[in-house]
Amino acid sequence: MRSRRLRTKEYRLHLLVCAGTGCVANRSFEIKEELEKEIARKHLNDEIRVITTGCQGFCERGPIVIVQPDGIFYQQVKKRDIPHLVEEHLLKGRPVKELMYTPSPRETPVPRMMDIDFFRHQRLIVLRNRGRLDPENIEEYIGFDGYQALEKALTRMTPEQIIREVKISGLRGRGGAGFPTGRKWELCRRERGRKKYIICNGDEGDPGAFMDRSVLEADPHSVIEGMAIGAWAIGAHQGFIYVRSEYPLALKRLTIALAQAEDYGLLGDDILGTGFDFNADVVQGAGAFVCGEETALIASIEGRAGRPRPRPPYPSEKGLWGKPTNINNVETWANIPMIILRGAQWFSSIGTAKSKGTKIFSLVGKINNTGLVEVPMGISMRRIIYDIGGGIPKGKEFKAVQTGGPSGGCIPRTLLDLPIDYESLTQAGSMMGSGGMIVMDEDTCMVDVARYFLNFTQEESCGKCPPCRMGTKHMVYVLDRITRGQGKEGDIEFLEQIAENVKLSSLCGLGQTAANPVLTTIKYFRDEYEAHIKEKRCPALVCKELISYTIDAGLCGGCTVCAKNCPSAAISGEAKKVHTIDQQKCTKCGICISVCPSKFSAVKKVSPVLK
Amino acid sequence: MDKIDRILEKYGHQRSRIIQILNDIQKLQTYLRRDALEHVSRRLHIPLSRLYSLATFYSAFSLKPRGKHLVTVCMGTACHVRGAPAVLSRLEDRLKIKPGETTTDDEYTLKTVNCLGACALAPIVVVDEEYHGQTTADKVERLLAGYEKPKAKN
């Protein structure tokens, strides 16, 4: 009951230390301990409280500490900064400029979180509680109107009214395909039979997408509340939350949250005295990408290898253990409480004609502000990448953005002004997917990217249906050949042909969409394929077999750093004399280029035209 | 086998929870030992062949013992475009093993993972539970130095 006592106590300041996976990896727990020690040393314990929160989203700048109520945003805080921070800001009331976010060296620091471009352009619905509450304390969630929607749903709404509300809101599945959530619920509700299940799909397998992890870590109760409302609407009494095993922190916080919800009578028997029973359990995945597909996920919960099966019957008719089952992903469930609380009209006023509400994107790759952003549907790619993401690092040229994970495609610069919604992305040859956005610059080779994705799907293909099992393997084979400089005339057409076949004849979504990265890169970056095939050249200087490292004799200062660091002893040269690389010995590890002092920048990558 | 019985107990000897059970055993023993699988097979009346099928389908499970240190290289898309392949190939050269293998002195096991969801730190290498962000090929030597034998003895 420690938390109850804490709540009644008033503090002058709250320090919110981000404890999402990114910041934790940057040792934010040490920062928290150090802050507490320093605060105790200055006898400020009664005035200042330190809280760990879920992910703030601006992972690039971690570890993050926010001082409330003023919303002062400190970034990249190190242990040695703490005494100064406590002394200056917490004791003397002078915020520390050196720890604030500065958009670029020429500009002035931005003190307040809400004035930073990265946060300013976002619209938070799902991430409404991010970084403002302790995810391991249910009372803080309740303090921010948590479980009010559940109370409203159970006491003042019939299941039919809830389903109507969700339908009117226009909410569509955030896991990728975009099926209308209300209709999915209705289908399951209509099924006869007393035993029904609901599932939360937290098997976020798309590389580069981590919004579900963040929601589960930062605000697990919003998902649990959404599921309880859904269970009431559908008529289910048991739910499962399937989380991939690579997310230990999310698993831990979810388990704590479920136990607390049960303690408070918000899960279990006779919820809020309404006579409605609902239980939820966490199921941990075991590292199989295909388990994100709903029938594979169901097989995995049942204790079998996660291989998809043909649909129909859809899970809404025959799902978990043959019973009607409704599956939605984490982000979809987390939208529900807000729709119930604020109404369908409010929700549907945000977004485009066919895609309502907001979408969370994870902005990663060659981008200045890596992190999670929640934006209204219909916003353009350009605004996300430049206004929020701060553009491309080191002044490089933007080349493409990859959306939709291994099922998605690469969108070129010419489509930067595309308003983002389910339809527009599909039309461009990509898809919404879970919302990963991997930004690529001039140094990214598009053939290599296609090979990377196909290699991924080929490894993750469960092997049940031949088009996917063999088609992906064949595409990898051809792409591999092209990146090694052994491409042949006709390879592009051959790839297109296999891609079309795999797309049309695969059993599940994994195979049906696996070719998208190949097809879109051929469509928008055909010249790069041709350079690899015809000229045996990699324009982006990525493909190892097609590049070599050389030292520019005019620039080399003879500092010997490259020779000392070369692991294969391929560099020769004496101090103060020009160094040379023995191409026979060189393994192209690239260490020489990264250790060459910037005052010389003498090591170059080249990819000459070979006939 | 007492500890394994306790895991079975925790999941109420339910056959449907087998993946959770294997997850826990893997955590306990760092890999799935044959005797452990045989024990589970007898207790839950699941054919050993089915356990083998699960253990080989899911990449989180391993049937081989692991070295003292587990070196995991994230091969997610963000890490890929920021240079993870160079880091991996440097580790392969340095440790003289491929992903999934263990060094002959049982010190290191090398593994790749598809995405850790900590893309801001890309490229990421995790050694045991410690995250090393923004790792480049030239940092590999220093990174491994922190785990070399003398220090590991403490």
C-alpha cells in the first residue's frame, strides 16, 4: 500500500526518468539511482520525487529525464551530469542549458518538451500516457482516467452499443491489414456457442517496428482495459496476450499490470460488481516471425508449431481450440478505451476518409530523430521525415523509406508528399503494416535491401506451402547473385515472374506479401539493379564483392592508424609516408575508413565499372 | 529434475502450455537438454518427436550448449542499413565461428536476432544482458576485451 501513501503526498517537482528499452540500454536505471542519491545528499527527498516511466519515444536522445510540472526536457544525461543538474535546477531553480535538446549546433537549446519539433507535431491517442506515469503502478493509470471507459462500457452500454460505437469510429486493425475492428467484433459476437476467446497480438515481428513493445512497456493497462471492453462486447471471458520473447521488459510490466488489475477487481470474477467475468493471461512467444499471422499465433498458443492454416474458416468462427476467437493487435486494443470514453464522433474526426484516428510509426534508420511518433492518418511522409524526424544525418541525400516491414515496400522520393493511409500505401506497392518506417539515404543499396528482406522472409517461412518455401529461396538466390556481381541479363524479369507467382499462390500473408520489397525496388530503383547486372557496380558502395578500398595518395598523412587497426594486415606504409592497401589481402571490413582521422579522410570506397 | 518438475507444476501440467514450459527450461539450463526433454515427454505424455519439432521450429530454443558469453548481433532493418553486416562479419572473423556456433574454448556463442526494437542504438550488439549501441567493426576488439577470460573469473 506504499503507493496509496505516496499519492497523498505533495511534491514540488517530479523527475520522470525514461525506462523504455532504449533508455534502459543506455543505463537509465543508474541515472535514476544517482539522482535519488544526489537528491538525498541535498536533503530534497521531501520535495522531489523520482519516477521511472515507460518509453518517451525520442530514443535517439536517451537517457531522458523530464522535470515536471514545467516539462523541462533533459537528454543524453550522464552520471557525471547529475550533481550539477541537482544543484543548479532542483536546488537553485536554474535549468541546465547544456543538457537540453538543441536541434543543431547553430541553434539555441529548447527547454520545454512540448516545444521540441519531434513532439510538437504529434497527436497522442494511443501513446497518451507515455512517459507521464509509472507503468508498474495501476493507481497512476487510474489517476489519468484509467478504467473509466471500462466502467462506462460495463455499466452504461450494451455490447451492441459498444460494437456500434467502434464501427462508427472507423477504427481499423493496426497490425497491418486494416480490417475494420467493429465489424470483426460483430462477426465474433454473432457466433453461437458460449465459449469465446479474445487475443491480443503482441508478436511484433517486423524488424524496425517497436510501437507495440513501447505501448506494453509504457502503458500496459490501456491494452488490458481495451481487451476487457472488447470481451464484454464480444461475450468472451478469457483473453490471451501473446508477446514475443525478445521483449523481456514488456513481458514483465504486463505481468505486473495483470496482477494489479486483478487485485483492484478490474479483471477476474464479477468486475466492478457487474457480474461480468473476464480473465487474461500472458503467453510468451519463442522467436518465430510467422506467429504474427493469426492462425499461426493460435497454433502457438495451443502449444504447437506456429504454422498458418488456410482461411476460411476465420478465427471468428473457429479459432483458439476451435472456438470463436477475436484477434486484434496491441495498438488496436489501446485505442478502444479512448473511443469509448470520448466517443466515436471525436475519433472519426481525426484522419482521412477511410483511415481514421492516428497511427504510431517507428522512425528509424538514416534519420536524425530516431524514435516513436504518433501522428494523424493522412499526414505526409515529408512531414514525418523532415518536420518530426529532423531529416537525414550528415547532410546526406534521402533515397527511400521502407514501410510495412518485410511485407512492405520501398517508397521513393517522388512520393514523399503522399498522404499516409492504408489505401495510399497499398497503391504505392507497400503497405501500412505495423508501422515501421526505415529511412534510407544515398549510402543504402536498394538491391541489398531487397536481398535483406527476402533473406528474412525465406528464413522465417514456415515451409508449409511450396510457393513461399521455394519462391522466397529462389528470389534470394537470384538477388544474392546480383549483389555478388554475377547477375545476368533477364534476372530482373525472372524476379518479377517468381514474385508474381509467390504473391498469388501463397497460403498466408507472409508469402503473399514477401515479394513486395523486390517488386517496389525494381519499380522505383531499376537503374540500381541494372548497374549491378550490366556494369558489375554498386552505386551506393555497399555490396562487398563490387567495391574496393583505396587510399588517396594526395590525402594520406602517413599516420599509420589504418595499418595498425587493419585486422588482416593488408595495409603497408611507413610513418609520414603514403600507405597502400593490398587488394589480395583486404577483407573489406571497412575498419580503415572508420579509423582514418577526419583531417585526412584518405581512405575511399570505390566501385568502378567492370565489363 | 526437481527444478523441471517445479516448472511443470507452475503450468499445472497442461500440455497446451508446452511452449511456456520449454521457454522456462531454456532459461534455467540455457539450452534444452535431452534428458530434460525426455523427462517432460514422460510427464506430459507428449512424444519426444513433437518436442523436437517445437525445439527446432522456434528460434528461441537451442539444442546445443552455449558458451560462457552469448554475443547477440541485431540484424533488424535499422541495424542493417546502419552497418550491422560489417559488425557481424568482423565478429565472425575474430571469433572464427558463424552465427549459431560456439568457440572451441566454450567462451563465446554467436547469435543473430531479427530485431530488438531498440533501433535508436543501431547497430546493436548484446553481450549476455548488456547492450552495446552504435557498434562498428572497429569497436569489436575493445568490446570483446571487456569479456576476456581474466575479467570473467571475478
